[in-house]
Amino acid sequence: MVSHRKFFNEEMETLPKQKLQALQLERLQAIVERAYTQNQFYRNLYDEAGVKPSDIRTLDDIRKLPFLEKKTVRAAYPLGTAMRSMGGEGGALQLHATSGTTGKSVPVFATKKDIQNWADLNARELWMVGLRPGDVLMNCYGYGLPTGGFGFHYGAMAMDVMSIPMGSDARQYERMFDFIRDFGVKAFCMTPSVGLYVGNKAAEQGLDFKDTQLKIGLFGAEPWPWETRQKIENLFGITAYDEFGMTEFLGPGMTCECEVRDGMHAWADSFLVECINPETGEPVEEGTDGELVWTWLTGDGSAMIRYRSRDLSRLWWEERCACGRTHPKIAAIKGRSDDAVSIRGLIVFPSQVEAALVQFPETASNFRIIVDRKNDLDTFALKVEVNDSSVLEDAERVTSLQGRMAAAVKSITGNTPKVELVPQDSLPRATGGESKTASARVEDRRPKK
């Protein structure tokens, strides 16, 4: 393998847009045909919608297919989306699943073909951000049913990069620091909240990684503001890249930023992504905010066709990016339609609150929005972890900081919270493959109608 080349899979990464779209149509028709003829769940779904595989003649015809909702897939648990038998030659050899924190897990079945394709997609991303054969990757995504760790692990193996399966437990930060120095780690991957937590711990100990080989950070899943990215880059002395994936599609390997860092390339040979108005389900204009809907064009063990992600972003397709790649782009995830919370008539996203709080050096990596209703009025409370417990011992400083944080949050959200400062590590955290949701950062106590 020639390490100085620019692309891991040059032919596919630079395929002209017209040819990519022709390939997408071919693969869309094939997966719809397979799903209809081999899977009772999809046959029932499409018969009820009055659509047949033969109706898919153009890419726009995908709109004839009904959306897949998470609740619909959960209702078909356990084998609703399976396209292969479990085990055996050509069968599913690996099972992953969402955490099931809000209901039944959504399982995804991966065959040997899926795993090989998954490795290729992840290798493309690792190569794209600067890793090369002989480098070392510290993989701080979780290894388990949610797919976080496995994607980049397989990708690293495919391009002859050594992977350290550190896992997602941020309490191992001492070992992380040792391994970064002792094994010449060039890049790590983790969620932004873990990155901020570990970075703050390094700063507390006065550690500086600028004299190490660590140069690259891959951060995925959570909506995170530019201010958080800059803070993490400064703490570690790295270049940070956004990456996005969903367990329902085998996680990492769906999209990633190139060196231009103007949106994440979505691999069009494997996924067809739409952007819709989350209220109407109709497509929005290119480059306009909306909800992402994904179709897995190359899924072999599972079929996921028009799956509503609830992730809010933008979608656009340049003929060719300055990096040379031709695949469409999505913007950083702004939030989730099911994480947005209406407070006093205004929509508030956890990412907005984070953007306000990260301006304060006292802020640790976690906070919690608590919404309630008293005397028919919404209440908005905010618990914020501080990275230095001595702050809590100074009443005057606490009062001042609470007031300034409340004002900063109001300037972005339009709502003034009642701020409470709490010790670091005292609030619940999202974990594993579900960490791209902000559910652990929002507690809505209002009575359900």
C-alpha cells in the first residue's frame, strides 16, 4: 500500500456525480426488490402503501416508499429487518443493536460482505483525515452492541494502522495519557463530551501533548458547537474532524469531514441520504435545514430503507470538493427533532445551551436541562458541572457565575434558566451508540397530556 497517495479508494471516492447517482439508482432498485421479495415486514409495509419495486424508476421515486420510523422497526423486533439467516455460509455473522433505553433495541445484522464494506468505508475516513499505514489509532468509542468501536477498528486493520481498543470509559484518562505518549498515538476517536472531559483532566494536570505524535481527533455522534471543537483542539493541540454514524447502519463509516472541514462527505455508493421537513415529510431545498433520512444501499444482512434519523442538518452536493472527492455533504448535526424541547413557547436545543456554557472556563463536560410546570407556567432549570470543586466553596463567585451563565443561555435560546452549579461527574451521561442523542441532557418533568 502506497502511503503517500491521497485516497484509500480513489476510484470510488472520486467517481463523478452522474456515475455515483446512476450507481445509487441501481443499488436502490436492487435493495427494494430484495426487501420486498425476501422480507415479510417490508412486503407488508409496501403492500399497505400500494407501492411495488417496479415503481422505482428514478432516484426521485424513492419518495413513493413509506418512511421507516424507529417505533415501526421496534414493533418488528427481533427479525423484522433481517435479510439473511443467522450464521452459516453467507449468513449474518455479527449482531449489533441500539441501546434500547427508550424501548426495544433496533438490531442490525452484518454479514461478512457487510463487515468488509464497513471496513472500507471507515478506512476511507481514517485515510482522509491523515492516518497512514504504520500509524497508531486510540479508539475511545465503546465496544459492544452499539457499533461505535468496531467500525474504526475494522477500518484501521484494513489500512494497516494499529488500533488500541481503549473503549469509552472516560475514567481511564490516566491510561489514555500514558498510551498517547508511550505508544506514539497519532489520532484518537471519541465523542465530544468524552473529549472535553478528558481534555479538562489533562489541563488540570498541566499536561501538554504538543510534543507527542498526537495530531488528529475524530469526534462523532453528538451535536456540538464550534466553540466546543475549538476548546478541545486547544486542550490537546490537535486538528478535530466531525464524523457521523448510526448503529442502525453499522455506525461509524457513514460520513466524515475531509481536510476542507466544510461539511461531512456522505458515502453515496453505500448510502442515499435525503433531507426533509420534519413536520411535513416533504424534501427541502438543497442546503436548507431539515431532518436526514437514510437508505442503506449496500446492506446485505439488514435492510434500512428511508429511515428517519431525527437528526437535523443540511444536505448539498458539489460536483467536486476541493479535496477531490465527489460525494455529497451534510452539515454538522444541529440537534434532533426529538431532543428539541419547547420552553415557554421557544424551541431549545441542548447544543445551544452547550454553545453558551463552553464560553466559561469553569464549565466541565456535562450539564442537564430540567423542565417542569408550576402554576401553569414552564420552569427552566439548568445544572452545570464545574471542573474545579473549589468554585463551589466561594458563595460570591457561585452567584456571579450562575448569573453570567443564565444570561449567556438567554442570549442564545431566548429563555432564562435558573442555574445550579454541581460537582464534576455528578450528572448522568449518554453512553454507547445512543450518545448522539441528548436524552441524558434533558429531563422533562412536565405532566404528559
